Amino acid sequence: MAVGTRALGWLKPKGRPAPHITAGYTPGLLGDVTAMHARWYAEHWGFGAIFEAKVASDMADFLRALPHDDCQIWSVTEDAHFAGSIAIDGRQRAESGIALLHWFLISPDLRGSGIGKRLLGEAVNFSRNRQIQTIRLWTFAGLDAARHLYEQHGFRLVRESEATTWGKPVTEQVLELSFS
């Protein structure tokens, strides 16, 4: 279910290979996703070991459940290098009708290229096709570009509160996209 570089040719900057989206687990994915998140959030938000450990442990738990009909992860590579990810975790869908969106982050080199919009579209379409009722995600105030992208896809803010989930005080936000 990978999207070939031909399909994403419009994203290809001159002299650079087009980004490639792959659905499903690939070797090293846990480390790649964890490292990208840890480095970016440390640099831009001052998050530390608590955040990195949470990303790694939550993702390891998710990967152990694969393959699963209501779960999928997509990764982006550019010139064979990891450049981003997104995942839908629908393991609780049977009880709640809700799937969780996780680990959405794109390399700074690809921001503004449209690949983030494409990844989010893959996750939303997967959820719709699986007849998931609601996609829920946790984020925090200040990630304005991501929030704008979520809202373009129909997500709405449903809850906001002060929290230290990621090891530092932030205004945590819960967004949802309901299909019903």
C-alpha cells in the first residue's frame, strides 16, 4: 500500500528524490519515530527523557499489536532516510468507536511540501474505510501549523486543560474528528 514516488512527483524539489510513503511496520521504525520526536520536541519545547520514554513505550506497545485490522502506521522516507510518520491506533474501537491518532511529525525539510497533508489524509481515509466513528488526538497549544492542518481535515477542539503529560507544563488539547 505504499505510495510510489511517481504519485508524489509534484512534491519533488529539483535535484531531490520525491518523498515515499510506506504503510506498515518497517525495521527500525520504533527508533526512527522516537528519535525524531525526542530531538524535535527537546529543541523546540524543552521536553526531555520523560517525553522520549513515553513515545518509545507507547509506540512499542502499539507495534506489538501489529498486524491489527484497526491499526496502521505510515512512514515517510526521502532518499532512503526516515522523514516522518503518522499512526492510527484503533485497538479500543470495538468498545468506544474511537481510534487514536499518534506520532504525526514531518522532517523540517519537508514542511510546507504537502506531505503532512497527504499523511493525515491517509490516516483519515483509513479510519473512514474501517468505519471508525471518531479519531481522537492529544496535542498542546502552540503547535499552530499542525492544529491548522487538523482543522482543515475536520478535527475540532473538544477539551483543553493544563497538564504535564509530556514532562513539562503545557496546555493540553484534545481534538476529534467524528464521521457520524
